[in-house]
Amino acid sequence: MAGAQQELTVRGEQVERVFINYRDDKYVVNRRYQRKLIWTIEEKQSFIDSIIRGFPVPIILLAEPLGRQDGTLEIIDGMQRMNAITSFIGNDYPVDGGYFDLNTFATTKDLLDRHVIEQKTPVLDRERCLAIASYPVPLSIYEAAHGESVEEVFRRINSGGRQLSRQELRAAGATDAFADCVRQISARVRGDTSNSDLLLLGEMRKISITNRELDYGISADGVFWVAHGILTKDQLRQSREEEMVADLVAYMVSESPVASSGANLTFESHLTSSSRSNVKFKSSTRTNNLLVVLLTPTFAPRVVSDGCKCQSRTTRTELFDDYYGATFPMSEASEARFDAVDQAVRKRSTELVDLDYQRVQDTLILLLGQAKTTFLGLIFPNGNGGNPVPRYFQAVFLAFYDLIVKRGMVVSDSAGLIKCLTDCGKSIEIQDGGRWGADNRGKTVNSVVGWIQGHFEEDKNPDPAKVHWVTKFQNLLTNSKTEQAAYDFKQGFCTLDPKPSFDAESFDKIMETCAAIANIGKGHKGYILVGVAENAATAARVNDVFRSSPLTYGGFYVTGVEHEAQHLGKSLDQMFQDISDRIGRSDLSEPLRPYVNSHVKCVQYFDKTIFVFEIVGQNGPSHVGGKWLERQGAQVKEVAPDRMGALFDRFK
């Protein structure tokens, strides 16, 4: 790509036009390199104040990726600013005590008249609203951009300042197995997963961590790390939880204990020169001079690969930089460490490492739920001075990992385990300072294993992909907010009449919805969750009929289906077999019908059982008994004759 000529258009675009494009879904965010929305309300208000005063603001950089046909523009730099503009126009927050006057220009007036946006009061005076609407936002559009070039530009822009945390820079566009695994797990635990890496700017708010006075997305107080006193909200903003996950994953996949925060790293590596050639390195990690100041290591560690075990002392940042291939220059030692952790993840597979993490995480979540306390409250019931406890969490998590995953055990005595862990923080030896050596951490983990292993027993039904679906299920609920067409919810399989019975008509509609979701496009995945009420009123009706109160999560009402099985006089296994038989007899077309039948799951979410129908778009359109269907928002509609061509075009 060196020396390649790219088209670069620079222009000023009025705020009014920016908002119109935003409403027309012209701006997208690539989550492979873009951070979450993190500006506070004060930062947003300050930016809008600059616009009102006519002060110059930093240029917003957009990309028009090569080959993209939908006319969307990818935001490389300026997502926080774009969101500040569009959300202020949309009346999400006030400036100087007043909200944007929606009568200022035609688009917002139309939205007001159609009750799409509500005018909040008090209203900012018209003069300032007109000044905002006419302000020329400086935009630079990088045309015919290659995907890797976009990620490279993002790194170069942000490496020169302090806007991004170091972890966000490491992760930007990283493509190795370790980086992908950490990114996926971190998103699952935060609860901000999405079906696709590309999201509309307007959808980002639904899965971003909220700040004070900004009513959207995911509350920072409810994120696992903050809710359990493991990290602070500020650390969450700085992506420190991803460093925590990186620490844990590196330990999980290594042959022997590895350091946390950079000391005595040990990996067993069996690499050849040919195996290294399969790993993708970002060119920026080798050639980007703008990264030198930020990412140059203080000294080069000695690591020997190709079948040798080795140890080296490193700084905390150097260790993580090497994991992500973000060290400049890439010395032989740094490359060996990068190769080792990447190959270790590949050896287990990204999917199974993810599932291993979920198994441990969900076991802890269920245990803390039973204990009715937080992690901090369990290990320090008398308080810890309000300090976060990341290393204590690592010690307990890795002890659980050792027992559950490596030794194939399950919790046999929850009450005894809770009692054993209560106030255990004072007995866990944690090394202070910036480094936690491999030997020291290994001894700490082993000591916790020794305390708790008496409350575990051998798993009589081992399954390497076993997971309770606590985190996974919550992720699916969150994903549905950003891709409504690919998800559907049913309170259950029975009617809600005074004398409930199996609702055959509703089941037929589930099959139709399967076909409609599959017709979104080839390879497009979606889910139907049976045991989740569509709204509070339906959940209340379930409670009235079956005396079964729902669990709530993120505005969803999880009703489960065990009360239906009991009412029908069946076990859950019998109910599952009945549903499987009904899918097999349905009019769903081949090959979708056998796919749905082989992928339907009966999963446990705390004390609720949910049926999960997984759907994926086949090589061609799917139908139900010759009836062609598609999703229009949350609705299932029959495809009109004049739209049949468009349906088949999706699968070319």
C-alpha cells in the first residue's frame, strides 16, 4: 500500500445535513477498532458550546470502504463528536439548560410532528439553535479505502494523543486469535455484544456504557466488573477490564503459570517458521513510526521459541504489547511471545477458550447469586476500604478454572463453597506493586484451589462445550436491541387462557419466523427465544395464569417454560423431544428444517429454562410450505410478488 494514491475529499457539512445523513443511516461504526461511546454529558455540552460560539472543532474523518455498495460512511475519527451532535439535536440532553428546538429545520420538525422525537423543555433560544444547525462541521472523506488502511489510519491518528487508552490502541484492528478471543470475551462480560462488527452510529448508544445523566445503553453500575467491586467505573472507561481478560486468557491457554502485569512470562511453544507465516500482523505494528513513542519497549526480553521453554522479565505494558503484536520494532523475542500466545489460543480454538471462560464466569455468577452478595462483599464482607480487587478476582477465577475446566469438576456443595470463600480475602496472599510474578500468582491460585476443592466433585457428564448460558443468554438479549429483525421472543408454547393448552398456531408462527429470519441473507444468524415475554403485561399475565414470576434483565422479562411443562404433565426432556418432533414434521423447507432441529437448545438461566431456536440463512431463500416470508422490523410479512427478485438477489 506504500505510495498508493487515495482520493481524499475535505469539506464543511452543516450540522443540519449531518443530522439528516444520520437519520438516513449513512454513518456506521466498525467495532473492530472503534471504542465505545464514553463522553460524559459535560464533554458533550462543552463540544456543542464550541459550535454555538463558532469556535473551530477538530476535523471528523470518514471512510468510504472499497466495494461497499450501500453508500454508508465508516467513522474513523470523531465518533464521540458525531454522537454529541446527533444526540443533542435529538433532545437527549440540554446545553445551557435548554434543549434543541425541533422546529428549527424541516427534518426535525417532521420528526416532531410524527411524534418520533419528543420536544423537551425548556427550549434553547432560536438564535442559538439556528447557529448550531448552520455550523459547518469539517469532514474529511477517505474514498476507495481498503479495510486494513482504515484501521491503520485509526491507529496513526490516535497514537499521537492521549484520547485512547493503551489497551484500545493495542486492540485496534488486531486480527490474531488471542486478540479476537479477548475482544469477544470482554464484550460478553460487559454485555455490549453485537451480531456484526459494523453498526449504525445510532445503534451504538444501545450497547455503550452509560454515564451520569445520559439515559441509554448499559449502566456502568450494572456491568459485572463494577457491580462486583472488581474494577472502578473509570477503569472500565479505560478498557482495563480487557487487560484483565487478556491476563486471564493468557494464563488459561499456557502450559504453565504466566505473569500478570509483566513478570516471568512462561509459554511452551512448538512453532516452526511456516506456522508463523499463518499469523496476520498489522503493518502498523512493524512500520508505523507514529507508534514509536507510545509502544517502544523499555528493553527487549529474551524469549526462545521453536520447542523451547523460556522465562523473561518484562514491564506490564511490554507484556500486553507483545500479546497484541503492538511492539515496535518487533524483535525476535517479542515476535516469539506473540506467536506463542496466538498459537496457544489456536490450539484450543477461540470458540472453546470463549466457552471455557463462560463456564467459569457463569459458575461464579450463579454462586454469587445464591450468596446474595457481590464478589467484593463475599471475600471482604467487612469492607476493603472501597478499593477494587482485580488480583483477588484473578486468584479465585483461575482456581475455579483449574477445577472446572482442567480437572473436569463441578460444584457439589454450593453452601459449603460460599462459606469457604466468605472473608477469604484476608487469607489470599497477593503480591503488591506493578508486577505479579508467574511463580507467585501460581502459588496463590494453587492455595485457593486447596481451600475450595472439597466442595467440587467429578463431572459425571463431561461436555467440553458445557455452559450455563447466563452470560451468553444476556448477550443475546442485548444483541436484539441493535438487530431487531434477527431476534424474536415468545413467552412460551402454551396459550394464556384460564385453561392453558399447547398453542399449535403460535408454534406454526415460530416456524414462519425461522424462515423469515433465514431470509435476511446467506449466513445471517438469528434467534427465537421461547420463555421471554414481549412486554411487562405479558409477563404479568404468565404470572397470573401459572403463578410464575419472571426474572428481569435489561428491560426483558424472562418467564421460562418449566411451568408449562409441569402444567402439560411432562418433564423438560419430554417437552424438548416434543418440540424437536414438531420441528421435524413442520413445513419448513430443506435444508433449514434440519438445521433448526439440530441446533435448538434447552438452556438454563438461573432457575428459568428457555428454548433457543438458532437460525442461519442457507445458500438460498427458505419458505414454509411454499409461503415465502421476510422480516420487516419485528414483523413477519409474506414476500409480495414484486419483491421476489430482491429476495433471491440476497443469496447471490
